[in-house]
Amino acid sequence: MTVPLTPAPATAAAAGGITVRPVPYAETVGKRLRDEQFGVVVEGIKDINRLTEEEFAIIEKLLYKHGVVVFEDVDLTPAGQHALTNAFDPDAQEYGHGKVGRPDQASKSILHPDLRTIPGTEVQLIGNGLVTDEHVLQGLANPCKLRHPSHQTFHRTRISDDDSAKGFTRFYRWHIDAALYERDPPKVTTLYGLQMPTAKRNTVRYDDGTGDELEVPLGGTAFVSGKVMFDILPAHLKSLAVRTKVRYAPHPYVWMGSARARSTGLGMESEGTEMALDDLPPWKDEHVKTLPVCWKNPVTGHLHFQVHPSAIHELLVDPLPAGASRTPDTLYPDGAHLTDLKEVRELMYSMQRPGIAPELVYVVDWKPKQLALFHNRGTLHSITGAFAEDEVRAFWQCNQAASVPVVGPTEEDVRRCA
């Protein structure tokens, strides 16, 4: 049974003394996201490291319905975090990017500098600055130098040093946690905050000509709903979305290593700088992932627009189903295989950009001992913020490559939306 949250400001009671309330929305969050009740805070769990079956059943349904589930002031262990993550997919056996946690250090993957695997676990230490707390390190070499990814090294354009000093920043990279090669996208990611600055604020600039900006806490994690991203599309783009699959590049994080991102963090600029497929580490065609644009929520049945925009390579569009009406707006009514990378990126960007509008973004304002679970198959997220070298931010992160593939739209979904 999914715990109801109507009206949104109310606190709902669940079994075993558990209470559920909406996350504290910033003033910038609009009516659409509030009405969706995107994000909830759960209280009353006896021991987050040892959930009862009843407690987990409540949390699982809340996650699939609300996208993000937050717990405040909880004492989590790496073993407890792994157990919680694995409870969503008991047959999952390894970290989302593989047993080593990240690609080989010698590779040109954009991921490898950002993760440190806690010994004996699938939990990763991420953050910024020089971490010396033994509890945080859990056996990692002390001290441990971490680097918070910055748009300054990933985007094609960058905010000036003067504006950065004034607190302006960008979304780093909107993404799904997924290897997108060989392994299936995790169902859930768990993030546990241990150390972070809590008083500073930033202003995210979209820098795309719209004038869009969003005030955020320094280092806040930004989330958008894949369901909302799909729901707000006009009819002709919904038709395209339910008929389209994305073929991702092999070893995508190596492939994109020399490319640079858009100013919104939503995908890459097309400048021909991606690594040639022949120059990538050895790869097999059967390991290349081709995934639907829309992923079906296993609890609500809703469709979520779930595309990792930085890793897309080709689009495969099915023709309209028999009996569907063609209109002047219908795109690719007879189907298509789009291989021009710039065209592919521009099309996906036009469909995803409305879904990251400031009023549709929820940002977690992190505090120590705060835990957030997010539905990795139903949301996109991005880190924010520019940290000074001496500012310490330390989080434990865990997700697992799923034991089952994602599920796309049903035939009925396609008929209804096409």
C-alpha cells in the first residue's frame, strides 16, 4: 500500500510508527512538482541498517511513487547502506559500473577521478577536499584527496572566475547512474551525507539564452522527474518518445572523454571530438545498450522519460502503430534510424530541456547524517556547486547494476500516445 500524501503539506502516518511528509520545497519549486509530490521525508524507522520487511515494503513503494525518499539524522553503516540498496534488487551482484567501481585509472573515462571504493564493499566515497575522518574513510588511505567535479573542466563554456567567486555555478551533468554498456541501469541509488558545508548558497545559471537561474545550496543534488519530463511534452513528441529507442555509445564515458557539455549540463556539444569507435577499449556489439526512451514504472505504471543525454549515439524510431492517425506534426511516422550525432543530440535536447526548468527542479539541501534514496529508473539528477580546494564534502554512494533490464512502453502505451 502506498502511503497517501494528500493534501501535500500534511504528514501521513504509516504502519509501525512511520510518518511521511513532503520534502521541504524551495520557493522556486512550482505547482506541477508539488502536485506530483516529488520527494518525501520518512521518519520513525527504528534502525536504518536493519529494516523490517514491513518498513522496507513502505519505503519501496514510496520510492517508486515519489522518486526521492529522504531520511534525516540517521546513523548508517556501509554494510547497512549496501543491504538497503540491495533490498531493491536482491539478485544484483555488483556495483553499477562493475566490480572495481570505476574504469581503469589509466583510461580516459570521465568517471574514474570521482570515485573511491570503500574496501570490502560496493559503497563509493565521493566528495571534495582532504578527508581525514577515519569513520568516513572506512579503511581507505588516510588522508584521502577527493575532487568535486566542476563544470569548469566539463562544459564547453565556463563561468568567469569573478562570477564563480560571487557564487554563480552550473549543473554539472544531468544523468542516470548507469554504465550503459554491458550492465543494466541500477534501480536505486543511495546517497549518505557525512561532511559538507551547510551555510553557503550558489546560483545555478543555465546560460542558454533563456535567463533561467536557480538558487541552490552549495553542493546540493538536483533532481527532476522523468514522469514530469514525459507528461509535459506536446502530443507529437510524446508519440515520438514512446516509439523511440536510444543506442548508447560503447564504453560511453571513455567515448565522450574529449567532448564538452552544454551550458545546462544536459548533454554534449557536437564538435566531433568524441573518441573514434575503433580507438575505444575492446568492445562487443552485444554489450552495447539500446534502451527505450520511456521506462515504465513498476508500481505506478507511469512512463518516465529516461535518457542519459551525454552518452546517446543513435536513435531508432518505430513507425506509427496500425490505425494511428498521422498529422502534420507527426515525426518519423514510417520509422527512422538516426545516426547523425548532432541531429540526435538536438532532438533529444529539445525533448528534455523543458523538464529541467527551474520550477521543476528539487534540490536536496544536505545536512550531516542525511540519507537520500532515488529511483534511478525514474529520475535524472545532477550535482551542483564549485568548491574551494579546502572545503570538505564527503558522501557514501551505492548502486548496483540491475539483475533485470528496464521495461519500456507497452503496446497499449504506444497506441494511446502515438
